[in-house]
Amino acid sequence: MKTVGVRGLKARLTEYLCYVKRGGVVLVTESGEVVAELRRAQVDKSALLEWPELDLPPGTARQWMDDIRRDSADESARRPGDQPKVSRPSNS
């Protein structure tokens, strides 16, 4: 385990990230007080790729999430060099 101040972490971030990737733990201090702990993430990467279905009524964040999903699917289907579609708000 290593301890480093915020300024030192910023100056040598890549070095500390390599240390964390190898299983090390870094305590980050500010004015001598530990404010954060960096450790290797324990994340199921497949869960990050899945969009959960939300049970939201129409007209709330559900429409916004559906729009994001549709845009994400459209973007992944584009070929390299295609121009993205830009929607412009109507004046009415």
C-alpha cells in the first residue's frame, strides 16, 4: 500500500495507475487526511454493456433513455466516414 498527496498523484498518475493495475492500493491524502482510496476495480464488464429496462411512465426519463439507446444503436450501425445525423429543433 502506498500513500500520496493529491499533487503527487496528479504529477505521477500513470505510475500510480500501473501500481493499482498490478493489485496495489493507493491512499490519496489532502492536507494529511486520507480522502480517497484507489484500488483495482472489481467490475463485471458485460454488465456495463447492457442497458437495464426501466419501468418509467411515458413522458419522463423513459423517453430520454429510449432516445439515448436508439442513438447509441444508430451510431454503432454507422460505417466509418458516415456523417452523423444532426437534428435541429423546429421553430414552432
